[in-house]
Amino acid sequence: MNNFCSNCGEKIKEGADVCLSCGRLLSNISNNDIKSSNNVKTGNGIASMVLGMFGVFITIACIGILSDMIDYSESFYMLLGPVVFSLIVSVTAICLAISERSSNKNGFNTAGFWLSLSAITVTTIIILVLIFIVPFI
């Protein structure tokens, strides 16, 4: 049994959800189905925020290690692992935030982006201190 589109009058197949001629949604789709199909998950945003907080925490720990290194004249290799780990976590969080930002603009991905960006900035400063200042102390 063929039906006709109420918008353009074209013949549509039985069970069709959309008129292929004009693109109008047909009556057999409820608004709840449309809303659930447009619902975007916030998993990447939450993950970016958690990883961003973790990156900031590791960066703060790196600052503590750096101050101990300067006080006790330790080798800067002691700080290499935490710095690299902080950069990996923070870059991963920024990538997740950017991927989520394109599809869903919520507070989680924005917070994750800025937390990660601040962790990367401070970690970069720590690396510069290690390269240019610590050898001369």
C-alpha cells in the first residue's frame, strides 16, 4: 500500500521514515525518536575534564619534585618520567575535548580543555627551567 507525502504529494514507500523527494519526516516517527537520535553523549567531555584534572595534579607534583631537586642538587632525570607522563595525559585530554567540542558544547569539554592547556603550559615552563636554569645551579 503506497502513501503520499503530505508536504509535496510524491508517492512514498510503505514504512518509509522520510520522504525522499522533499526530506520531510513522516508521521510514523515520534518526536522522542528524533530527540534520542540527536542526543550526544558527553563521555569524551567528562574524560577530558578528569584527565585535565589529573594532568594538573601531576604538574603540581612535578613542581614539588623540581623544588626538591634544586634544594638537594638531584639529577634532572628524576623529573623526566612525571613530566612526560603529564604531557601525555594533558595532550590526550585536549584531544578528547576538541573531539567533543565539535559535536557538543558543554562545560565538561571546556573545563577539560583549559585544565589540560594550563597543565601543558606549566609543564613546558618546568622543562625550560630544567634545560636552562637547573644546570647552572
